[in-house]
Amino acid sequence: MIAILGTGKMGEALLSGLVRAGLRPDEIVATARRPERAEALRERYGVRVASNAEAAKLADTVILAVKPQDMGALLTEISPHVAADRLVISVAAGITTAFVEARLGDGVAVVRVMSNTPVLVDEAMSVISAGAHAFEEHLKRTEELLSPVGKVLRIPESQQDAATALSGSGPAYFFYLVEAMVDAGILLGMPRAAALDMVTQSIVGAAIMLRDSGEHPVILREAVTSPGGTTISAIAELERHKVRAAFLDAIEAACERSRRLAAG
């Protein structure tokens, strides 16, 4: 039995992914704050919805998907019901395995995960890190749960804040870029729908080329950048406006915010 404690955007994304991956609804129990939310989850996925304490008692794998600021209260609530042989998976940004372990007692296996919203289309990027009591079987179990909905990568926990900034928040940077490119198309006289189609397909194609070709992004960019052509004119403007530096600063800011969340 798998319990998902907290069914906000990420919690529900994981829930829907597990159902699509073939888990039976009777193998999953979820929690929700509001009765109407609980009823919606029952109707949409057919899963059982229970209190946090009851779900923690029932499950051998407990996924913590509440907001970081709510994690302390949740752990206090469920700690009497989480036995030492359970696997606890935390997907809350900035929450360390040590934070979870200290509130659940000795010996509980904790794996920290940072995933992202493309879990909704089975294209998530999930990075996982083992806590003090999590071993190979716990990491493999976590990978088994997450791999049907995307790619899974193991990293040291010291890199989790950077992963949060890079891939956890990454889809938002992508959508921000698409929004700007579509606005540029409209400025140049394109209908919005046509501009969105062109930008979306261009970026999907470029992403697949990057993933499947094995080439460095610089090589792929140079293949589009002819001497004296249109692309190099655009790149020159991006460099003049320090877009690369802005991305570096933005991702560094997101990483620092993740560290502050971890520090409370």
C-alpha cells in the first residue's frame, strides 16, 4: 500500500502518474484537507482517501507531498504511526532527510525526491537522494515508483537544492520563454494560435534532438547559426541584454531559496 500525504499539484501529479503506471486504485491511499477535495479524488481516481494518521498506518511506503512549511506539523502528526520498516519518500522542496528522520524516530528509511510537473505527461525529471537509513533496496523501490512517469537520477543530497532550482523549477523557465517567444510572434503580426504552434513544435523538436543526438547544445546551436544570418543577429541581441547571465542569476536565486526553506 502506498500513501500520498498531501494532494496539491505535485501530490496529485504523482497520484495520477502511479495510476497510469498500472497501480490499482486499491493499492493507493491519499489524504486531502477539504472534504470536497477528498470526494474529487475518489471520483477521479477511485482511490481511498483517509486522514494522515490512518494513511500512515496502512501504507508500507509513505510519500510526503505537503508544502515545506507544513512538513513539521505533518511529521508530528504521523510519527506515532510510522514503523521503522517503512519507506518514507519526501517530495517537499528544501526539506532534508535529516529533518524528516529527526521527527520520525530511529531507523526509518527516508528518500528525498525532487520531481517536476511533467510527471503529468510521464516525462518528469526526478532526482533522488538517500537518507541515513535508506539503502539500495529503498532507492530501487523509489526508482520503480517514479520511472514509469519519467527519468530518475540519483544524486548526493548536497546537490538537491541545485536540482530544485534547475529541474524542479525548470518547466516554469521553459513556459516563461515560450510566452515571450509567442508575444514576439504576435508583435510581428502572427496570430496567437499560429505563433504558439510554431514555438511549441520548434522547442519539442529541439529538445528531442538534444536528448537523442548526444551532441553538446553548443554544437546544435552553431548548426543553426549561419555567418551573417538571422539567428546570429538574434543571439547577439540576447547576449547584449545579458540573457545568459540573467538565467544564471535566476537559477542561483532559486537554489538559495531552497536552502532557506531547508533552514526554516
